[in-house]
Amino acid sequence: MTELTYLAGFGNQHQSEAVPGALPVGRNSPQRCAHGLYAELLSGSAFTAPRAENQRSWLYRRQPSVVVGGYQPLAHAGWKSGAAQGEAAPPDPLRWGPTPLAGEGDFVDGLRSYAVNGEPGVGGMTALAFVATRAMGRRALVNADGEMLIVPQQGRLLVTTELGRLLVAPGSIALLPRGMAFKVDPLDGAARGYVCENLGAAFRLPELGPIGSNGLANPRDFEAPVAWHEQEGGAYELVKRHGGQLWRATQAHSPFNVVAWHGNLAPYRWDTARFMTINTVSFDHPDPSIFTVLTSPSDTPGWANVDFVIFPPRWMVAEDTFRPPWYHRNVMSEFMGLVLGQYDAKPEGFKPGGASLHNSYVPHGPDTEAFDKASHAELQPHKLDATLAFMFETRWPLKPTAWALNDAPLERTYADCWQGLKEEFKP
């Protein structure tokens, strides 16, 4: 495929047109749009939201999105949302092996929920796995319940959205706004990865506080697409997530028919290699919040609806310090995935494509092997390299789904990794 171009900056007021003159000048909805286009506003916030938080984009499209047939229920056994669709489970640490790259299905078919909380329309999140073995073709997805944060683990993805196209590879992420049509096509055979369905406030960059004006994810490194419209004719199946359920409708044209757009509500791709890691240069292990890329705040300051956190390659230089994450019990619930390499707290058991869940106040930390190695390591500066793990961290407990407990590759002996930690107390 041809090289794609992008617009830089998270939350910027962008503008782009695929056909010269398609963007109106000086007004958003002229009496007659150029080239016979229709003006349509996509709002990501209430009209009266403060200016700094107001999200919207004007789209100039060949046909408006109201031109669609009636919706009918679409059965989907794997995609669950909201705490009511989770299962009662004991407060045990949970871990899964890599999701098998099996079956015939596209991105929508291959979505499976690991764990759920909250309620669509109210808040919360869903942690999902996806496997895509074929393109979506003339099929598109609209999630009216929440944003979709896609973390590919194997295989490049071409993400087509109403505003343009994004090429997203493992090591990068894609962020799709709530209510925007998109489709995800694998480019290298079968693709696998993770999704966070954010049912709460829109993701944004965290405040930097004492860090100052630089650090973590830089706004300019988020890339929005330039305008592109699908010129091939023919009907489309529109799959819509609404109220925690899936619905389908057929329309006679492509939803990817936006010829020009402007605004600050846009899909993005972002390369994790551009994260400016902040780490200790003296002693002790900093809280994992220092690795936050994006945050969805809740109504309680400091307690996020969901944070997206990464653990990328970085230098380890602390003195007289146990360098992996310490043993802890957290009020927040932690869902983790591994994109590549080894995770330093679980050097062998945690595999790329796998996942783990440590719910609120469930103890966890380095396994026996990692503890022994870190306790006796020569404390010289070294580079933790060729690794990328991430975490969806949320203030509410996550309930595993029936798929996660019964059909996914659940490691039922996971807790045994700590049984070798013997009492060493010597008064």
C-alpha cells in the first residue's frame, strides 16, 4: 500500500481535505457546501463543555450518516460490557496464555472480553483480546458506548476511519473516538492484540505536575489521519455497539465518504518508542503511574476511570534498590498485557499475547525467580531492552467473563509462581 501521511498533535484543531475546495472558509455549515457535500457535526462532548475540554469535528461528506437502514440485533458471544455481564470469581490473581491465532473471522468477530466493570452510558471499561484472520471488507463498526484503544501485539493493522486511514504496527496504538465508524484490517496474515473499551470520560494526556513541561507522551507525537474517502461503490454492513449490545444495519454506500474535515475530535496512532520515560536516578522504584500515557478521569480526582500505562525499554540505575516492581496490594485494579519480550517481574511465565488480572487488593509482585535474581544482582546501570508491557488500570474491580474463566487459555496454577518464597526471617 502507498505511504500514508498524518497530522501531528493530540487534541489539535486540525483541518484536511481530499479534494481542493471541499473545506468551507469562514463558516462551518454554508447554505450549499462545495462539490455537493453535506455538512455534519460529530461531537465528543456536550455543546456547553468548557472550551479546553470541548471536542468536536465538522465533516463534509458525500452522504450524511442518517442515510442508513433500520438496526436489528446482532449476536456476539464474546464481546461483553458492563459489570452485569461479568462472572463472580474469587479474589485470586489470574493469568492467561496467548490467545490462539485460530478461526476464520474479522476484527469484530474476533473480539473477546477478558474482564468488565461499570456500565455502558455511565462509566467503566472493558479489557478485550482480538484475533483477526481476514479483512472486514464492506463492514464497519461504530461504538456508541465508548472509545476503542487498540494495542496490536502481532501483525500490522490498517485502520480505516471516517476521517482517514492509520497504519498501526505492534509497538504502536490506535485510539478511535466514541461514535466514529471504523474498520480494522490485518496486513500480515493473522493479527492479534488487545483492546480497551473506555466507557467513561474520553482519554486525554495526564497532567505533568512536578515533572514540569516535558516528559511522558508528547502531544505532537500523536498522529491523526488526513482526509480520505472510499470511492468504490456498494452496500456496507454497519455494526453498532449501543447499550452494551451489538446491532447491525445495511446502507447502500460507504460510511468512509468524508471528503474534508476540521476540528479536534480525531482518531490517532501513537508510537510507544516516543515515550519519554521518567525513572529513578537515586533509589527506590517509582509508582507505575509515572508511566501513564493516557488517562480517563473519574469524578474523584486522582482515581482514574481507566489509565493506559506502558512499561517500555528503559535504563535501570537505582542504588541499593530492589529493581523490579515491589510486592503490593493496590486499591486500583490492574489488567496487563505483554506485546513483546519479557516482563521483568515475570521473566518466564508471562508470554507475549498473554494477559493477567490483579484486582483491587489482590496481592501480587515478582515471582520466585525474579525475586531471587533481583535480590542478588550486581547493581550496575543496565538497559531493560526488547520489551513492551502495558496496563489498563481502573478504580473499580474487574469481573472476568465466562470466556475468560472457561474458554480462554487461563493458567490455573498461576499462583504457584510465589510458592517458592520461603520465610527467611533471622532475628
